[in-house]
Amino acid sequence: MAPIRRIVLDVLKPHEPSMLELAERLADTDGVDGTNATMVEIDEEVENVKVTATGDDIDYDAVKREVGDMGGSVHSIDEIVCGEKLVEESKTPQD
């Protein structure tokens, strides 16, 4: 199976642990070389965070499990790049 090189997740999480801790813990997950976490929305009880993870062979199940261990959930996979190299999205006439 082709390795996951980049994955962008829509994550819903409680206020604690912090977004910093979320990014740090996900960066320590198997196959992840680095993460980027961006706050999308905050309400009284939860935060919606866009998480981008890159690596040579990301273990999606481990990432999803780590999010769950922190009390969060993955709402969707918004982008995924698989294979031997990173492929950037191309613009099309519909864009």
C-alpha cells in the first residue's frame, strides 16, 4: 500500500488539552515528521482545529487514536497525499 505523506484533518476537540499539546503529541505519532494546527472556530465547549501532518509513512489509525485519547474526534479527512512523493493540488477551470 502506498504510504501516506500528508493528511489534513478537521478535528473537533475540547478546550483542554491545548492546541499546542495536540500538535506536539500528533508530531510524536508514528510516521509523522511534523504538524501544523490552525484554529478554525471556538465555542463554549469545543474547538474546531485544522490539523496538517506530514511524514514519510503516516499511520492514520495511530493519529486518529491519539486525537481520541485527547478527547477529540476526526470529523473528516480534508486532504490526503499518498505515494513516493508529495503531489500538490492543481488548479482547474472549476476553481
